[in-house]
Amino acid sequence: MRIRSLRNRLALIFGLIVLCAIAIIYFAVAPQLEGRLRNQKLDNLAADARRYSPPLRRLVGTDAPQPQLAREVGLVATRASAEVNVLGIVKGTEDSLFVLADSDAGGVEVDDVKAVAQAALGTGRTARTTEPTRLGRQALVAEPLIAGGEVRGVAVYADALTDVQANVGLIRRRILVAGGIAFLLAVLGGYLVARALSLRVKRLERAARKVAAGDFSDRIQPDSDDELGQLGAAFDDMQRQLQRLDHARKQFIAQASHELRTPLFSLGGFLELLEDEELDEETRRQFLDHVRAQVDRLTKLATELLDLSRLEAGMLELRPEPTDVHQLAREVAGEFTPVAARHGSELELQLDSAPMEIECDPERVAQVVRILLDNALIHTPAGTGVVVSAARDNGQVRLEVSDSGLGIRRQTMPHIFEPFFTSSDRAQGAGLGLAIARELAERMEGELSVRSVPGTTTFSLTLPAA
């Protein structure tokens, strides 16, 4: 049997607990029970001695005939249901005891009762003890016979303790039998319970090994409300999240590879064309402009990938400081004025004249606004109006970028913040901007949301005002 196994260890622990309980009952409770039964017998015997000794007190030390004393001793023994010995005293250099009468001539001998009798005579009170005799252990009670202030003898009541020992022996045997049955049931029950638990743990272990190998097909359905059931539910939830993350990782790699491959192939093609010595300067300049655009695209993609990875790894450090939101919006909008002019769009600011100051990282807030403005100018037709606004709303500051383009289709709305997602095949860029903007908003304890209907799309960045 493998002790290292969970089921075997639990079964062994259950068995040891039962064995300890049996040992405590056998070696502690049973002796206490035997002592109480023995004391109860001595108490009953002492009560009988006080109750039935007066007739003997009147006869001992008088001229009453021996047969009369013997009959009275027999009557007392019958009433007390015990063996009675009446001992007389011989005065001399030291007191000595002799038998005056006894209820059973073959019963307890004088030497057996001499010690308890002398104890009673020495104190003048009832003495009690248990002594081993040739008939077995006996309960002995000695009652001094005192009349007229003179000690005339002692009556010793004896009763066998065999019934006490038999009862205690019976109890001990039953403890051992019941304990043995309980031990077997505890070991069996512990083994079965541990086996059921180990099977559930094994199921979790197999699923964990499959997850570690990249296999998410083995689902764990919670089968109870206990701790293992809650662990199974947590494991299943973790498995679902890992599956989503693994899918997102694979999709991210595929999309990143695609986004990188396209400009690289384009650059390779332009370089081959540029090697042609017969190109005229105008064509060469156009090719160089295309090359420069692809390099800018690669640079932007690499920067966005780096920003997104730093955000997801929690390595981006925020540097909050008092910031005038209106001034920040004006500066960022000013950066995009030339781009908007080339796009044929009008960039409008809707800001109050009063300053609106909050504690935030101005560089990161500006980065989000740049992403939203760039997104508005790229994904809308030429001549589309773009509005940047800022206002306080329920203890928060809301920065919004609105355009009057075609709007976002309903089926694409849930995916616009996903990495590498673009709303149309004509869209420029890698589709990382909105994903980065959302991560930045969450890192700043804010929220980035979108509202879109045909003709109007508004992205809102909400930041805590305090």
C-alpha cells in the first residue's frame, strides 16, 4: 500500500483517530467506571452495615448464648446480602481479634479482614477497603460495635467484587468489538471518501496537463457546491480565459505577421524598381515617396506594438500632474490642422473659455486624443467635419472626438477596440490605435466608449476629475 497516496493516507488517518478513541475509552474510561462501581458497592455495603449492626451491638460483649449470636449474624447477612463476620477483642499487651460468629464458615478468613477491622477499632468509625482473598477480591466494610462507650467488637461485612469485574470485563470486550468494527468502517469509509476526492482531483490534474499542452477541449463542469466544486468552477473559468487568450495570441501573431509582411514586400518591390538606372527623376521621386510612406508605416506599427505590449505587461509608468484639459485639447488639435486641411476637413474646437484643470498624465491623455483624431481623419471620407470638445460631467471630465462620417456598422461595433481590427478593407493603419487608447484609458482609471449612428460617430474619453 502506497502511504503517499491521498486515499491511503486519509484512510490511515481515519483509522488512527478511531484507534486513539478506542484506546482512550479502554484505558481511561473503563478503569474509571470500574472504580465508580467498586465505590458504589462499598457505599451500599457501608449503609447496610450501619443499618443492620445495632442488634449485633446489643449481643456482643454480653452473656447472650453463642447460638443466639450466630442466628442474629445469619439474619443480618441475609438482609445485607453479604458475608458477615463478628470479631471479639482480647485485652492484653496489645489488642488481638478472634471470630465470635460468621455467616459463612468457609468464607473470608480473619487474616483477610484483620486490617480493616483494626482500622475501624483505631478510629471508632466505619472503615472500608477492598482486599484480595482466596475467594477473589472482596469489598470489606468494618463497623465497630460500641455499647455504653465501650468497644466490644467489630462486625465486618464482605461482598465479592466479581460482578463488578465481570461487568467491566464485559464492557471492555464490547468496547474492543465495537472499536474493531468502527475501525474497519472508518478505514473503509475514509478510503472510499478519499478515493472519490482523489478521482475529482485526478480529473482536475488531467485537465491541467492538457491545458499546459495547449489542449482546451477537456471542460470541467462543477459537480457540487463544496470546495472542490468551487475549485472546478474556478479552473473552468481559468480554462476559458486561457483559451481566449491563446486564440487572441495566435490571431495577434498572424495579424502582426501580415501587417509587417505587406510593407516589407512593398519595400522590396520598390527597391528592385529603384535599381533600374533608366528611371527618370520624377518616377524615382515617386518611388522614394512610397518607400518613405512604407517606412513611416513600419515605424508607426513598431511603436504601437511596443506600446501595446508595455501596456498589457503593466510596464507603462504614468506621471500625473495638474493639467489644463482645454489647453491640451488645443495643442493636440493644432498638431492635426495641416492633416485636416489635406483631408479637406474642418477641425472644430468646442471648449469653454475657463480653464479645466485635473490631475492626469498629460502625455498619455494627449496620446489618446491623437489616436482618436487620427482615427477620425483616416476612416471618414474627405471633407468630413471633426469636432473636439471637453466638459465636466458628474464629477468627471469628458473629452470627445466626433465626426460626421458614415458611422460604424452595428456588427463591427463590438470589435473596434480589438488589436488589428479595421472597419473596412480600405482603412489605413494596423488597427492598433483604438486598442492602445482603451488600455491607456483603463490605466488612467478612466473609460473609452463610442456612440455611432449613420452620420455621426463620437468617441468619449472619461477621466476622474479628482
